[in-house]
Amino acid sequence: MIASQGDGVSTIKVTRMSDYWSALTDRVQYLRDLYKQNKIPLKPGEGLTVALDEADATAKGAASSDAPTEENFLKSANACHAVWNLHEVVEACISAGLDVANHLRQLTTGTLDYGIPADAATSNKTIFFKDFEAELLVASRLGKAGLPVLFFEKSNDPRGEMHVNGIFIEVKHPNSAKRVERLMRDFNGELHSAGTYGVFVTAV
């Protein structure tokens, strides 16, 4: 429920829970359509695919064989949140004119939990969903601020993930303080070589 006041008149806008579920269903479909348009298959058993299925089923109130435990509740809530948030950042990036195809492709492997790699039974890549989600989040915020953000064309560019008017931006999701230090040293070396400035973003 949202209350607002204008011109001395109070109005109340009521938002039903069914409106949230409808919006979540739309976000699931948006992402699936986006993958289809870019001809990128969603991989069975991987985090994003499982999250889309879980969010869709939750929004539609579909029957589940899972027991009504706290663990399963949190798993479902996490899936819904991941899908809701991913839609937000992807849509913002696209509105800013960014090509997100490569990121969409990379997001198809790995679990939704940071630090847990893709299931060896379904993938031979050690790629984390969270790494690329963080990059899109940063890019989306820059785009919303009206800044001319651009992804570097080459994947794994040592200068970072993106740049704004010549300022390099590195986004990392390291798993230890030691790893942070090494990544920052490498990034600083690239800045020094290019004679420019940069921003190092650490997702925690």
C-alpha cells in the first residue's frame, strides 16, 4: 500500500500481492525471450535456469514436491530475488545501449551462490554467475546516471570490464584478501601503462 498527498488531497494506491507475482512472471518471460532472441541456450541444471524455473513456479503458485522447510523457502526466495534483480540490471544496460550478449552467455553457468562453481556433471567451465552479475550491476548504475559506459570488446581484457571517458573500471568478486591485493596490483599496472585513471570495484 502506498500513500501520497498532492494539492491537499490524500490518495492511496493499493498494490496486491498478485501484482508482484504477475510482475515476476513478466520478468521471467523477459529474460527467457532475451536468451531466445540472442540464440543462447539456457543450460539445464545450472543456477540461472533453475532460478528461472523456480521463480516462474513460485509466481504461478505451482505445486511443488519439495517439503515446506526453511531451507526450501530460502532457496525459492533467493531464486525469485535473483531473477527480479537480473531483469533490473539487464534492462537498464540495454536501455543504455550496451550489448549484453556476452554477459548473458556467461551467466548461464555457475550457481547463484558466490564461491560455488558450476556443477561438474553439467558443465566443464569454472565460471561463476555472480561474477558477471556484478559487472552488469555496475554497468547498469553507470548507465542510469547518464554516463557513457562501454564494455571492453575483448573478453577478460586486463584493463578491466568497462570504461567511461577513458577511465578504466575493473569489477571483481575475489574469494580472499590476498586475491584482492593481487588483482589490484595487476589493475594498477595496467593503469600505469596506459597513463590513465581507474576504479576498482569489489563485490562482497
